[in-house]
Amino acid sequence: MSITPASVIRADVIAQKAYQVHDSTGCIKMDANENPHPLPESLRQALAEKLAAVELNRYPDGAASQLKARLKQHLGLSDQYDILFGNGSDECIALLIQAIAGDGVKVMALEPTFVVYGIAARAQRLDYIGVELNADFSVNVERTLAAIQEHQPKLLFITPPNNPTGNIISAEDVSRLIRATPGLVVIDEAYEAFASHRLLHLLDEHQNLLIMRTFSKIGGAGLRLGYLVGRPEWLVELDKLRMPYNINTLTQVAAEFMLDHYDAIQAQVDEVVTARDNLIDKLRQFKELTVYPSQANMFVVRCPRVQALHAYLRERKILVRQAYNWHPLLENCIRISTGTDAENAVLLAAISDFFAS
Ligand SMILES: *Cc1c(COP(=O)(O)O)cnc(C)c1O
């Protein structure tokens, strides 16, 4: 008998499709919620020198202690809390799910939302429960409380601002959900830099809470660095599942460099917020488009001929994210990541041409 992948690998894995990342060479990238601004030229040389001094023949510091100390300082974190780094917050999500995996264990998130929660849950064969948001994408607190009561999730992801919908939830509403959850709640603040408020302070109020953040949306997507913040008693358990050298030395050094020059990063974030608000205003002038408000660096746009628009933009080498196959609430929707002013102008011209044609 021949040995094939199908005779060795789990049938549910064989049946899955891999997460698609499209080739973006030569395109304007408004599809992945990245910071459109590269590190300022003035800082690149200084970073290059730091990276050149790295001893690549040695393993990284497995605990990333220097970076951790720098980040704690940056966050103004009190000594009662610790940080656990992941190779992107994707890895933090995978660690959380591995740590709770078992028969009948349920993971919950508020849909439509970030697809990685579901991918990671399926990888461990956990039950993934998606509780639907309201039609305007706000969190339906009563429906979520009822679902928590019914399903008793061991892990609940809440995502303010949410991907792809860009909306946020109040501290009061989040606290009601946390108090009702018979497991761990993870507030995924991937987009906190662009939002009106953040929820890190809720750690003081809730014992079953971790906050997750990432360098990916503020200019460090290529570093692959995310982290969990919270009580050490949770993080020490996850640390047992973390592979010993998950954060490479180049990433540790570059991330510390970003924190040391955070004023430059903050200036870019501020620029993105202003550009986002301008772009949303201008897009709202097209009567065919419904543009949803956002506290993130991206936002959802609904349009009757969405597939034609999506294809047209791709022809013009502008990449936006299709959201119309993501979830029924996102029917006829695309998600647009804010670009630079120049990129946003190209997008607006292309959309104007589309509706004129
Ligand atoms: C982009 C994103 C992340 C970040 O993932 P990384 O692995 O850190 O790049 C996490 N959560 C949400 C909701 C996101 O949209």
C-alpha cells in the first residue's frame, strides 16, 4: 500500500483550504491593514547598524528580556502584569487555543471578525461558536450574554476595534461579557493605536482577562511580533507551550528600536487616522457606496456591484480585501485599508472612473 498524505494526515486537514495571500507585486496595497508608511529614511540607517551588530550565529534570547523590559516601560505596565511574545499575535492565538484544547471545549468570537480565531480553533478540533453582531456591526450584548450562557466557552475573543468592521465596544459592555464568561477572555487590541479608547486598564478589574496587541498594524508587520499582557499566572501556563526561540533576534532588536523611536511611529499613526477620516468623507460622496464608520486603520464599504468594483480596482492594480464571501452581514462589502494620501487619491480616482463607466 502506498503511503500518501491522505493516509497519514488528518482528514479534516486534508479537507481544508489554506489561507490565501495574493501576490501584490507592483500594486497599491490596501488589503492587509498595514501601515502604508515605511520607517522614515532618517531612521533606517540607524536600524541597519543595530541589525548589523546582531550575532546571527547565536540563538535569540528565548525570553526576549530586553525587549520585554522596554515594552513594559513603554506601556507603563505595573509589576503585577507580565508579557508573553508570539511570532505575530497569530501565534498567541494558537497558544491560547492549544492550552485549552480538549473534547467538547468551545471557543467563541463575535462574527464577522478576524478569521484566525476560527482557523486556530479548527486546527485543534475545537468547537468554534460565532455570535452574530448587529446589522450595524455593533456588539449585540444581550445575544452574546445568552450565547455565553448556552455554550459556556472556555475562551472568548473580543476585538475592539473589530476586523473588518472597525467598530469598538464600551468598557462597560465588555465588562458585562467578561463577568459572564466561565473561561478566559482575550481582548484583541490589534488596532488600538487608531482608536478613541483602549481597554488595557480592565486588567485591574477582571481576573479572567488578557489583552493582546501586535506590532503589525503600526509599521512592524514584517517583524511578526504580537504579545499578550496580563497576570503572570495565566502567562506562565502559555509559556510552557511556546517554542523556545519563537522571536528571532532581528525582530527583538528592530522592535526595541521602534519603541525607542516611537514618536516617529506615533506621527505615522496620527497621519493614518487623519487620512482615514478624509478618505471615508470622500467615499461617502459616492451615492452608490455605504461607508461604515471606523476606529481602525481600515473600514468596510458596501456597494451594489461589489464584485465588478473589486475586479476593476484589481485591474488598476489597487488591492482591497473582498469581504462579500466572509459573512452574510458583509454582503456586497469590501474592506479598504487606509493608504498614504497619494494612494488614497489613486483609489478615489479609480472609483470615480468605475462609476462613470
Ligand atoms: C491583523 C490582526 C492581528 C495581527 O496578527 P499578527 O499575527 O500580529 O500580524 C490580530 N488580530 C486582529 C483582529 C487582526 O486584524
